[in-house]
Amino acid sequence: MAKKRRIEIMDTTLRDGEQTNGVSFSSSEKLTIAKLLLEELHVDRIEIASTRVSQGEFNAVKSITDWALDAGFIDKVEVLSFVDKGLSIKWMVETGAKVQNLLTKGSLNHLTHQLKKSPEQHFEEIGQSIGLARENGIETNVYLEDWSNGMRNSPEYVFQFLDFLSAQPIKRLLLPDTLGVLTPKESYDFIKQVKDRYPDMHVDFHAHNDYDLGVANVLEAVRAGADGLHLTLNGMGERAGNAPLASAVAVINDFVPEVKIAVKEKSLYKVSKLVETFSGFRIPENKPVLGDNVFTQTAGIHADGDNKNNLYFNDLLPERFGRKRQYALGKTSGKANIQKNLQQLGLHLSDEDIAKVTKRIIELGDKKEVVTKEDLPYIISDVLDSNAVEEKVIVESYVLTHSKGLRPSTTVSIKFEGESIQENAQGDGQFDAFMNTLKKIYKDKGKVLPELTDYAVRIPPGSNSDALCETVITWQLDEKSFKTRGLDSDQTVSAIVATQKMLNII
């Protein structure tokens, strides 16, 4: 069996990722993320900052390099530096950083219009920066900024530059698609041209995601022979961000079997969620690998297929990433989704009861976008409880009004043993007005309603603002005390459901 080619993963969340609009990590957050990246995720290297930004950045880098030195990771910690007559090197020496990623111009367009220098002048200054770094015990990798446009529009300059760098004491070439403009074919062709011409040079590819091609470009760069990749947690970065770490890792592991990477897939989700919290940069619900919805089957036919030889599974099994497959409950879910959720909860129902629960979930799904697994025991209880009592009294319709400066009022129509009766009343609140209306109806019938002695509302744990409400009402009738439950997405309606059950019990 042929030996697999090793690909280095360099995470630049703390440098390029922090350039996401509105994101700024504190020193302690940077240290925490650095530790997780190297110790938990097992990325090969991390780029943590740019030189000479601020005192806060200096302190953050110092705390990371102090830890990395003790932990044996100092050669894995990199800093973006500049061709600035030694100022970056001085800054790095003071922070204890040992690897510089030197930013240079990878296109003639950038060199001519931004630096206004000739290639020879630029190369000479770069050589001086590399030499000064070496004198101070600092290793050098070289970024060719705007390299992708350089390959498109000025390849002669790019190869003149690479000829120069091939003779310099550098460890890696860092080739960025700075503006995120490459197609997958170009990514393959350009990386292959560089690797064919300089087979002994270590080449990193740095993809941006402006056209949503970041992961596709990463895949093609690896196939073309790239030795390393630059990625960020959650795809953070300027504009549309960088190629996301989780997606790139999954794609490489599944589609390029001839290479291997060290990143620990099972830790990707929890580390990414922590970075989401630190950064405030939210992971979209449909983001591959990490999004809340990506391992959730919604359509009942999919859950049915999963029950029949996993017909709707692919290689992206959630367990790889420390996650679990879920089955959404709603109007499209069907019996199979409910059975899957019952299995996860350890519950068993007859086919007849499952059909009743399915019917209730579809009704609720029409009112509420998603019914959660946490809602399911409440729904089951509500349905089975409802089935236990013959419905002789039905609340057919009602109008609840609440206006500023006026007492709440309710108009109710109920069917009482086949007879439809309509009445209205006021109260201190909408439900109080509803109860007063019922009292009027029952008084006319010569009947007395039980006394309401307790009223409790709760939502299932883990639910949110559009959660189902369960209302539990305790009633006292003569010497007897009993409870009824109602379930609905609206709190007042759930109380009315509980009250209808009481009317049938008495």
C-alpha cells in the first residue's frame, strides 16, 4: 500500500479570521482558542496575529508564545510580518514568536501600484528581511499577496519572484487567493505549475470564499500537490471569509484518500461552537458539518428510508463530528420521524397511538414551524390524556379581546351535549373572562363549575420563544381535587384546552 502524502493544516482564525467585520478576540480568548486548536483539534500550525498592531495584540501574542514554549509548540505558532526594515522582527523578538509569515507582493499590479517599486528592489528588501529574521533565530515563510491575480495577469513576474525565493533560506511558500477570485480549475492549474517547477518547495494554499468556491478550490489545490492549507474555524475572515476548516477537513478525508491530515474530526463541532460564542459570529443553521440543521431529517420519507437500510445516509455521519442525527417533528415529518424520536427517548407506543400523536403534531406544525423532540412527551401526554375522556362538551369557538383602558372580554360558543350555546363576559384577564363566560353558561344550566386552585404554565426544556406551552390547572370540586393539562403554542389557548378537559370530566 502506497504511503499517504501528509498535508499540513494551518489555522488562521486568530489572524485572518479576526479580520471578520465586528470580531475582536480578547487576549484570554486568543490563548484559549490557540490551546484548543493545537491540543484538541491537532492542527499543525496556527497564525495568531499581525505584527505591530496594538499593545493588546502584543500582550496576546506574548501569552500564547509563553504557553507554546512550555508546551513544545513554539515552532507551530506563526505571525504575519511585513517588509519594514526590521520593525516586525524587533516586535517578534520581544513577543517571543519564532516563525514569521512575511507579506510580499505576489502580483505585478500590486507591486507597481501599491509599492511603486521594481521587482529587483522588492526582492532585495525581502532578502534583507529574511536574513535579519535568521540572525534572530526566526524562521520565515513567505506570503505572495494577490498571487492568484499574479498567475492570471503577470505569471512572468510570479516565476521571477519564485526563482528568487527558491534560493532563499525559507521554509514555506504561502500562495493566497487574496480576493477569492479563482475557479477550481485555475486553483489546480496554478498550484500544479508551481509544484512542477519547484518540487522541493513546500507550498501552502490560502483560499478565500467570495464566490463560495473556497472548499472546491482547496480540494483542487490538494489534488494538484499542495503541501499545506490555510483555513479558519466557521469560515471566518474578511468579506465572505476564508475556506472553512470543518468542511475542508471532511472533503479531504472523503475525496482525497491518497493524503492524510492530523485534524481530529470529532472535536470540530465543540471547538467551533466555542469560537462562535467568543466571536459573536453565528454559524448558519444550514452550514455544512456545523450547522444546527445539517444532520436533521425533516421529510418523513427520509426517516422511513433511514429505517430501511439507511437509504438517506451519506459519508458525512454526524458521529464523526461528535454530533447526532435528528428527526424534525412538524407537518411534513410523518410517522417515521416520530418513531425515530420515540426510539431516542426510549418510548414505545402502539400504532394507534402513534397515528394520534402524528395527527396532533401535524396540527401543531401548522401553527408552529418546528416541534422539538423535547416537546414530544408533552404531546404524547396531551393526546393520551384527551383520549381517556369522552367529549360531551366542546369549546367550538371563542373571541378573546384585550384593549388598553378596557376590561378584557370573551365571547364563547360551546356545544353542551349536542346543544350549541353562546355567551360573553368580562374579566381581569383573557382567561378570567373566558371562565366567567363559562360560569354564566353553567349557571343557566343549574350546574356549578369547580374552583380553580392552581394554574401552572411551562415549556419543554430546551425550547424557545415559539415553544409549545403546557398549562396544568388544578381544580377543586366538593372534596375532590384533580388536574387537567392543555398543550398549544399559545398560552391562553393551552389553558382553554385544559379547561375543556375539565368540563368533560365533570
